Amino acid sequence: MVINPEDEEALKRSVNYPKRGIGDTTIQKIFELATELNLTAWIVLREAGKYPEQFQFGYRQKLSLIRWCNLITSA
């Protein structure tokens, strides 16, 4: 993910390893939204604030996703 954030297989492998509280359902929603918006999953995650009505995750999920995105972008 650090080398190529657009690598969706790397995203799937790294997003919840080690455990971050980001489950399979959350990952599935991210990929569904990316497909619907014709974007990559990484762009949807990075710009989640632009899609509040579509990006309906709970507070803990959002916090976990924000932390993970920050980890990837700061590496």
C-alpha cells in the first residue's frame, strides 16, 4: 500500500492486519462504493468525507479507517 496505494489486493491484505476493527463487511462496502462511483477503493477511503450519504459507517469504523489511511500516507 505504501508503494502503490491503488493496489486493491494490497489494500485488502493490509487494511486489517494487524487487527484494526475493520471487518469484511466494511471492506465490502468500500469496494461496492468504489465500483458505484467508478473510483478506486483507496480514493474512496482517502476522500470519504465527500460521500457522507453513501459512506455510512459507524464512528469506530470511521476512526479505524482514518487511522489506517493516516498510517499509509505517513509512511
